[in-house]
Amino acid sequence: MPIIPHDRGVAGRKPYSRTMAASSRTATGEATTDRTARRLRAVPPTVFSEMSALAVRTGSINLGQGFPDVDGPPSVIEAAVRALRTGRNQYAPGPGVPELRTAVAAHQARHYGLDLDPATEVVVTAGATEGIAASVLALVDPGAEVVVLEPFYDSYQACIEMAGGVRRPVTLRAPDFRLDAAALRAAVTPRTTTILLNTPHNPTGAVLTREELEAVAAVATEHDLVVVTDEVYEHLVFDGRRHVPLCTLPGMWERTVTLSSAGKTFSFTGWKVGWATGPADLVRTVTAAKQWLTFSNAAPLQPAVAYALDHESAFYDALAVELQGRRDLLVAGLRELDLDVYLPEATYFVATDVRRYGHADARAFCLALPERAGVVAIPSQAFYDDQVEGRHLVRWAFCKEPALIEQGVERLLAADLHA
């Protein structure tokens, strides 16, 4: 057997050298080496960790990160306890426990008229976040382009970078944050393979209309694209609106991966139990990546989520009504400030424009906010490639108890928020 010289490596590939790592210096001038892989150097740390840590450090009210103050249905917690006590503590099957896959399929049939095979057309994931990662890693080759709605949830950027893909953003612009069908069509090139869609949309709160979804479907079918749809806020829509899954449109079932999660639907965000559904070939493709991420997750929580889907639909119906009231409470308070406030149609979040306060950008505003007002919010520019478009936008969360929202508004009204 021939011996390959140590410094030649794989044919056609330049051998790794430590000199390829980025160098920098500390504040004292000491040289350091950044050993982070190049594909991750373009991805900043998630803004949620930074701002939530700031809330804890300053004792501020956290109107930034989207997690409720109150847990979901007690019956679901009891179902998890039963699972813990009856031996459901070892690895769950990689695709998910059968009762959860069956419950997801029943949910899709009940709400959207979809007939899924739970054995082949449902896979359980560690929240929708893993579903996004597994879908992108499984479907996107290095150099392939992914059309994504901007602003985008920050994990989208990270997952596309880790896959070696290229983002092609289509911007939803204030004040209405509607999808521009012409911009969507213009974003597609011969290198485009995938559309990563989010509706109801975080952070704008927009719900894509059937007409907008039909524009997505037309582009996807014309260019033979796969669409990955993040629909975690599917039940948290307001003012009589209805969420329409893209996969229910003509010609879209066979090319759509649909993602959702128990975290937002049942107010158990820390459980990280989500699912991907779609035609068997696409679910099999997503599973090919998912098996190397977590393989299996949350074994005793999966039966509890199955129970929730089968027995607690009244919870998320009532939650949507409660959230609409909390939205209105926060929006009314923010409008007392000198802010442009954009009324959301769904989700946990409301966007505002803060430029009248004289800060260079929303990040500066948000970093000053804990000291000035004892409140934390999220600078939306973290979700934009187009920094000009996102520079002055701030995302606020209203998935909190009304008393906490009122306290936060009172602090903001009493503070001097100007630069």
C-alpha cells in the first residue's frame, strides 16, 4: 500500500495549517489565535444570550427574549411526571415515540385536513431549532443559495453558514412587513435550491396571506425549490386571522418541510420538543441529518406533548386570546412613548422604531435601556443583513404577565431614553 506523505493530505485539498486560523490581540497587546472554524466566524453569538444575561445582571424586566412567565397546562406536566415514573427515561426512538408522531399527524389532520403517515412523514426534533438545523444541513450543499425572509430568526443565519450555503434575503419592510412578490422572484438565481420561510413571522409578527403564499408557491414550483417553513406560532394569531400552512396549497405538499413545536403552542419553551412533517422522502432527508445532531431527545417529555396535542387544544385557543390582550397592553404603553409602533398580527413580539431618541442604532438604545429604565429589549438589527433597514428597530416581547408588562411600561415612561 503506498504511503501518502503527511503534508499532502487529500488530493485536491490544501492541508490544514495553523496559520489559517485568525489572529488577534487582547487589550494588553498579547497575541491570541481564533481557532473557530471559518464557517462560524461570520456568525455572531446569539443576541438572546447576550441580552438575557444583561437582564439578569442588571435586575431588569426582560421584555426581550420570548419565553412566558407561566407554564402550560398542569395536566401536561402530570403526563411528563407519569412518564418519568414509569420508565420512559432511556433513549426514545430516533424519529420520536410512536404516540407523539401519531398525535402530530392527528393534529395536522384536525386543523389542516392533511393525511400524514406518522411512521414516515413525521420526525420529532429538539425543538424547531433543531428542525431548522437538520433541514438546512440536509438540503443545502456548499455554495447553494437559500432565499430567506428578512428580518430572520438568528439561527437561520448560523445554520446556513454551517451548511456552507449563501443567504438571499427578501426584506419585509415597515410599516406593514408584507412580502414583495417581485423581490422574492428576483432573489432566485440558478444556484438557489431552498426557500426558508417563517410565518407567522418572528420578529415582525406578520402573517403571510394566502396571496403571498401563492406567490411563494409559484416561485418554488417554477424553479423546483424545496421550501422549509417555520410555523411555530401557528396557533398564536390575532384579530380573527388564520394561519395557512404553505404545504396545503396546490403542488406544495411534495416540496415542503413543515416545522412546529410544543414550546410556543403550550408554553413549555424549555422542553425543546418539536417536529418536522412532510412527504416521506423529505422527512427521510431531514432525519438523515437529525440523527447526527441529537439522535434522540426528551424521552419522557415526548409522551407528555402527545397528550397535550390530543387533549389540550383549548389551551392554545385561550392563549391566543390572552396574548392578543397583552399585545394591546404593550402596544398602548409603547405608543405613549415617542415611538413608531407596528401592530403585530401574531407571535409574541411587537416591533418599534426608536430613531427619535437619537441613538446611533437600536443596539445602542438597547444596551443603554437597562441602566436608564430597568428594562431589556432586543435590537432587531441582529436579524438583518440590510443594516440600514434594521438599524433603528427594536423587538419587544408581550408573552409576559400583564402586571409585568405594566411595570415595564411604567419604567419606560419614567425614564429619559434619549441619547
